[in-house]
Amino acid sequence: MKIELLVVINKLGTSFFDMALTQTVYNQSLKATAGNSDRAQALSSRFILIQSVLSSVAAMLSIIPLSRMADRHGPKVFLVASQMGSVLGMFTLVIFMYCEVPLEFLYLGSLLHGLSGGGPMFWAGVAALASLSSEQGKRTLKLNIVDFCFGVAGVVGGLLSGYLYQMGPSVLLLTAILVSVVALLYSVFALTDSRRSLSEISIGMLMSAMMLFILGMVGAENVLQLYLLKPPLSWDSIWAGYGRAATSAMYLSSFIGVLGLFKVLGDTALTLLGIVSNCTEMAIMAFTVESWVYFLARGIMMFACVPMPTLRAMLSKNLHPQQYGRVSGLLQLVLAVTDVLSNVFFTSIYPLTLGWFSGFCFLLSCAISYISAVPIMYVNLSLKDNTNRKLFTVSQGNVKAWRFFSLP
């Protein structure tokens, strides 16, 4: 189901972006034509035509270089390159929405998407990996299942995109970028071909877990500091100081927890305990209306600081010493970008929720951070499965040797 999941996530992201782009272009066309609907329709359709042609021509130019790269590194190149271009193209809409640039600037996004392979290269990669991951007799069914998943994701994406746009164009666009980034990371770290080792997969999955955890927590924690200052809590500087002290105390409680529980639980269970601790606290924060509930939630969050250093330790155990510097540098860069994305995402959503449920951000934080447990459990199960296979192989060898030496 790996390739099917990628198709679903990617389609959700593109569905959200297409809605944001179409609405933005049409609204801008209405402004340019002083509200004349017919002229705005014509202007918008002209934009879409030029955008489509640009993307298609650029995709044709990218076929040969990307195919050569795929010959050396595998068909996953098609997926990664095309999705990187898609994300870069989405950011041109962000620039357009927040900066004074002409509508034609959005053509740059289409060009970037096309030069990175666009839709044709993405589907070339999907077809190749779907075929490689299926038996010859079941290949037709496999590819049809992929198309089915694409259609279902399109229906869901179309339904959700309208509601997200009603919350605000920025919410829809940021959600599209977030989902598309998740799809890109999934392609990089979760999808494999026969040349990827278990160690490489583990490294990618652990990095993904750290990114998801940071994505869910950093922005929500910053929003929480503002949440405490408004009614019903309305904290003054004294209470705010108490709150920050309670937050910092989690470093101490987490360290004590590691000392007491590491030998009993091990890396994986200890990390999952920290994730549950964080997410449970955030879920409680969403409904906090009295100060004592806040401090109760912080008490539940006593293992909040366990996941990140433990995940780093797990990552180092899967690295060759010569890889430490390169992987550590890449990890820090990725986490820095994730930190920014988390802050942008949550600080953009929070003002929009104040009128109906100001704790929504914390429930969203809880959901995103809980997802970080999935790659951790995947790595743990993969390592156990690999160990069991080795033990089974060794036991088979011992049996054969015993039989050989037992011959009369």
C-alpha cells in the first residue's frame, strides 16, 4: 500500500492547491476587469491555457535528463523531482498573495513544476514503483488500485478544499503546501526500490518522525503562550512566568524518566511514551478554561523532552561513523525548515479559530504529533522482522549442518 498512500497524499495536496490557485486567479481577474464576470472568465481561462502549455513544454524538456538520472538512481527520481517542483511552484502563489507582484508571476510556478518533471514524470515514477512492487500476475490489479485511490483522494480533496477556502485562502494554501511536503518526504524516506537497505530506510523514517513531531509541537507551543493571555485564563506576567517555569521543568522530569525507565522500556517504547505525553497534554490544553487545568496538563507532559534526543540516539545507531556529519547537518537543516513551517502554519490558523473554537490548534497539534509514532513503529517492526529472518536462516543452517554430520 506504499505507492497507493503516496498517490492519495499527493492528490489531496494538489486538489487543495488547484482550488486555491483557481480562486485566486479568478478573484484577481475580477479586480482587473472592475467586476465584469465575462471578461474575468476570459482572462482566467487565458491564464490557465498559458499555464498548462508552459508546464507541458517544460516537462518535455525535462524527460531526457530525468530519465538519465533514473537510470543511475532508480525510478524514485521521477517522484522526488516532480514533487519538489510542485512544492516550489506552490510557494510562488504564497509570494503572489503576500507581495505586490503581477498575475503573470504565477507562470514561474508552472515553469518550475514542468522543469522538474511535472505530472508526466510523477506518474512515470508511480507506474514504475507499482510495477516493481507487485507480482507479474497481479500487476494489472495493482495499477488499477492505484488509479482507484487517486480517484477517491480527488473526491475527498474536492469536498474538503471548499470548506478550507471558506476558512481563508491562506489556510487552504498552507494546508496544500503542508500535505505536499508530507508527500515529498514520504517519497524520499518511505518508498524504496531493491537498492535501498534496511539501514537507509530506518534513517529516513526516524528523520520523518522527528520532523512530524516538531511540526506538530513548535507552532502550537508558541500559540499557547498567546492563548493564556486572553479570556478565560487572562494570565498576567506573574502567572505567565509560572507557566514558563512549568514548561522548563519538563526537561528535568524527562531526564529523570529516562534514567528510571530506559532499561525497562528501551528506545522505542520510551519515545512513544514521550509522544503520548505530549499529545495528551495538547488535547487537554484545547479545553483549558482554568489555571489548575493548565498545570495538570503540564504534569501529564512530564516526558515531553524525551522523544527528540532519543530519536537522535536511535538515528545514530543506524549510521556509519563516516555518515554522522553529513546526516546531522542535513537533519538540522530539515528541522530548521520544519520549525518555520510549523510556526507559519499554526499562527495563520489560530486567528481564524478564535471566533468558534480557539483550542482547535492544540487538537491539530495533537493529531500531527501522534502521526510521528507511525514511522517509529514501522522501524521497530522492520528491525524485528529482519532479526527474525536472520535467526530463521541461522537455524535452518544449523539443521542442515546437523543432518549432514548425522549421516551414517
